[in-house]
Amino acid sequence: MSASQTPSLVEVQRLMKARIRPVATADADQLSLAPWLNPQGGEPGVARMAVYAGGYQERFHEALAEVYEAVAHIVGAPAFRELATAYTAAYPSHDANLTLVGRSLPEFLPWYPLSKQLPFLPDLAQLEWAICESFHAFDEPSMDVTQLTELPLEMWERVRPVFQPSVQLVASEWPMLDLWQARLTPRDEVSVELAGRAQRVLVSHRGVQVRCEAIDQRQHALLDRLLAGQTIGDALAACAAAPSDPPPLGEWLMCWARAGLIVRCDTPDP
């Protein structure tokens, strides 16, 4: 190789990245890495490099399959491997934590051809990412339920409940909770009615377990506003804009508190 063909360190690093990541680049074609990879034990350097390239993809595939278990189960192993390869090419990871590799999959899926056949995939992935975030959240000590019962009635409207970091809400026009639960059913036995079965799911962390619970539209609307930091009075006023029966707020708050989902209730200064 002549001096004019000698690459800089930056160019060599770029070539190595092109070899490892599943991205076709002009650099990879213009210059071979062979002269820069020493043989060991009679094995050419390029051959040893291929091991790292395959390992890179395999670790990404395993990380995605662990988080998106239901997506992988429904589409099948070959299709999920193709999906993982396409996703990691479009969204190369810049994080040392493999758990974060799949955080953009719900964003990627609407553009992926398989979602035309299975249009529920983006929402199912959104649910599974919420489950992943909930599992890894560090929850705080829960509020004592008696603190709710001791609040004066005249203060309720100004109370702002603060929820555990693990509490998540996901809404979909598809029965994504049923689809997620189907990950435990053999693929040839999965039968989930899709049409007209919108679901709203409350995701929360209990000890070492993540719990997913289907909730109705009223509870979702109110909880969504409370999670956004609204007071009980403001959240109720916004939800009352749509004609419906008054929500059983007290019952829901007690249920959330008993489940450990509420950290505290911020109240205005007297």
C-alpha cells in the first residue's frame, strides 16, 4: 500500500465501524481493512473481525427480543430478526446500556413494511417499552392511605397527587393488552379479536413485577391529567367537558393509594 493510500486513524476507525454495523458505506468499499488487521494463530484478521460483526448484531437482537417479547412472538423469529437488523441500521445505538437499544422501536415501526400487515405492532411495541421503563424505574416509598382519608373535603380540589415513577399509561385502538398476554400462548394457537377493541392500559411496578391493567376511558382520561401534574379539581373539570357519569374519584384514589402508586399528595399552603 502506497503512502497516498495509507488511511488516517480516523479513517480506520470509520472503516471498522462500517464493518461491524450493518450499514453499507462507500468507505467500506474503497479501502480494505486487511492490511491493518494482524493475523493470529494462522487466522486472517478480516476473519476475526467478522466474529465481532456477528456478535454486535446478535447482542442487539437479543436485547430487542428481551424487551419486545410479544412483538417477537407474534411476528415469528425470522421476521423479528429481519426487523432487528433493519432497526439497528436505522437507529444505531450510542448507549452503553443495552436496555436502551430498543427505545426508538415504537417510532420506527410505523414506517416498517411489516406494520402494513400487522398495524397494531407500533402500539404493542409502545406498551412493551412502557413495561420496560416501568420495570427499571426506582420507585419511592408509597403514601400512607390514611393521609387521603384525613384530607379536609374543602382541600380536595387543590390537591395534586404525585405518582410513582413506574406508573405509565398507554392507549390504543387495538387490544394491545390481550396481544401482549398472548406472548405466552403458542403462535399457532393465538387468536385475538382485533376489530373494535380499543384498550387503555395502566402499567405499574410492584416489587420485582410489572403489572398491566386494563382501565376504562374515564379513568384513563383522569389519570392522564393527574400524571401530567394537574390538580384534582382541574383534572375533574377537564374530564367533565364530555357528558358522562361523574367518575368515582374517591374509589379510584383509594385503589391507587392501596396499590402503592401514589407517593404523596401535594397540598397548597394554608
